[in-house]
Amino acid sequence: MSIRVEPLELPLSTDENSRRGDEFRKTVRLIDASNSALLGSGNQSVTPATVLSALQGQASERVESISAYRDEALVGHAEFFLPTSESTDIVDTLLLVHPDVQGRARQETFEALVQASLDRAGQLGRTTIFGGGVGVREGDITATTGYGGVMRDDPESVAWIRRGASLSQVYRYSRLDLDSLTDIDTRLGQAEQRSDGYRVVTWEGETPASYRADMRTLHERMSTDSPTGDLELEPETWSDERLAEFERFKIGSERRMFAAAVQHEESGQLVGYSQLVIAGDPCARQHNLIVLREHRGHGLGQLLKLAGIAQLRDNVPHADRITTMNAEENRHMIRVNEAVGFEVVTWTVVWQLRLDVESQVSGGTT
Ligand SMILES: CC(C)(COP(=O)(O)OP(=O)(O)OC[C@H]1O[C@@H](n2cnc3c(N)ncnc32)[C@H](O)[C@@H]1OP(=O)(O)O)[C@@H](O)C(=O)NCCC(=O)NCCS
């Protein structure tokens, strides 16, 4: 195979005048081109600043990245996410191949990236690896959840299947065009009337001190209550430092983060929240949305969604769309999103592979 894989060395700044600075900027262009081809133009744009900050990692999750070259041309990029607090047996991977690389070359590049992921997981002593691919509503292989699938000939999936991975989940990626939502205030008013006993609170940026304990609980519940199929993920624990680091990261690199929460009037507790993140481009991304189990069934998910959209409209005039990812089996969340007007763009999959001793030692064959 004529693909060479090597670690991506990060520059100190996005405009660093060096070979590693040049390779980094090429990588940013590759990520942007790949996102555009997979997820739709302008839906998942990146900037050098957002990529550099993401690749630097956080205390709760280290990140390593590699580059794949054919001759001297950069053809692929991979990111390995290594949780440090829980799920420490896992390597979660993001593998990208430039959309211009097609046919056999595309397959070979994915094979090299998948193999490099397995090799690195083995070196780190991590025993479970997650991978991706292009999904479909119904495919040749159905996810173990029973919702969504994959076509056998998707090049990324071919490389995971060959190594014995199982298809754990399929996620739908959908988008809401804000211009199409002309009656937001009426709908928000109706949702507020349906949720007697609760009120909406909103803020931008860091969570105010009085809400931080509740927000830690809500983040912890996101890790246990959003569907994760048979993925070997452990419940997360959120200290105040973790919350602070997460928020610093999300509002760094010229991004803005908006939160809408619902407060239970009787107890004062925050029982649900929704977050939207936006940079200089017009696409806001849904981060989390949850309602605590004890408070479901009052339409609070819909209320949060609409309150978040109104907050975005009022604060970010250049926003024209919101994108979101939902597990295909998460019918409750999808129902809320569809009612607001989100439409499917595409699906992505999650493969899970438990590494055996042989694949760690031999590096496998293709
Ligand atoms: C998505 C979510 C916010 C919807 O909650 P909600 O706004 O309270 O839902 P609704 O008020 O529309 O509930 C309608 C019915 O579905 C039920 N329901 C809602 N979510 C449910 C869930 N996750 N599991 C089982 N039943 C659920 C409600 O209890 C209610 O039942 P009822 O009619 O018998 O009273 C909630 O399911 C949730 O927080 N899920 C976990 C977090 C998550 O998956 N987030 C998205 C990650 S991408």
C-alpha cells in the first residue's frame, strides 16, 4: 500500500511560519472539504482556530492526530479521542479522506487510517475502538439497535468490517433552516402555556454560579440518558473544574455558546437544558438537550428547543441554520426536532471493535 501515515505535529499558532504550520493548514482545508462533502456545504465549517483548539484536547479527553500521505499529497486525516476520566479503555476515532480521493485510492487510505487506529490503540493499551462511516436509513447491515444501517461497499465501513467491527449505532444528521420558521414566537408561547410549573431561563457563555451544581448533574445525566446502544461507555462525573474547562473550550476560538434551561418553579432546580454553539459562519450547532427523567412528559424538550432558537435569533443575526445529530433510535428527540422543522441531511454510523491480542500485535492485514 502506498499510503504513508505519520503523526500531525501541531503548530503553536494557526499562522506559524513552519513546515508543521503548513501541514496543519492543509489539514484544516481537508477537514473542511470532507465535512462539506459528507454533511452538506456550510453545515459543519471549521476554521484554523477551532481545529487547533479541538486538536489540543482537554483534561478529560486527550486528542492525538495523524496525517495520511500518498507520495507527498495529504489525502487523509485522523483524530483519536482518548477519554481520561472514564471510559479509559476506549479510543474514539474520526477518520477523514479528502473527497477528491476516490475509488481504490479512497479505500486504501481508509484501510491505512483504520489500521493506524488499531495500532495506536494497541500501543496505548486501549481495548475498544469506535469508528465511523456513511450511514443510511435502511442498509445491507442493520445497527444492533435495530435503527439505521450501512451499505457494505462504503469504503470506511469496508475497512472496519474487514477487521471484525460490529455496527453499534446510526446517527441522523439534520438541519433546520431558520428562515422557514416564521412562527417561532407563537409556538414558543404555546409551549410555555403547556408547561405550567416551569419557567425558561437563558444565558450566554459560562453558567452563572447559582446554576452550576444543577448543570453538572444535567451533564452527567446526558452521559447516561442519551442512547448509546451497546457502546462500552461509562457514566461521566462532572466536577466544577470539568464544567469550567468544557465551557472555556466551547466559547474559545471566537465561538459563542447559548444556553436555555427550564427551572422547576417549586424547587428552583434546573431540570433540563439545551445548548447552541456558533462561530462566525451562519451555522449554529446543537450541543446537548436533555430533560431529567422525573420531569418528562410536559413538552419541556420542545420548549427548550424553541427557547434556544428564539435566543439565537435575538442574539446572532447572521445565524441562518442549526444542525444536530441524533441516534436514529432516539425517537423522543427526533420527534421534538421534526415537529420544529429539522430535516435529515444524511446518516453516519458508529462501529465498535474490541481489540484482540492478535490485532494489537500483528497490526492486521488488508
Ligand atoms: C428528548 C427528551 C428531552 C424528550 O423529553 P420530553 O420533552 O419530556 O418529552 P415529551 O414531553 O414530548 O414526552 C412525550 C411522552 O414521551 C415520554 N418520554 C419522553 N422521553 C422519553 C424517554 N427518553 N424515554 C421514555 N419515555 C420518554 C414522556 O414521558 C411522555 O409520555 P406520556 O405521554 O405517557 O406522559 C427526553 O427524552 C430526554 O431528555 N432524553 C434523554 C437525553 C437525550 O437523548 N437527548 C438528546 C441527545 S441527541
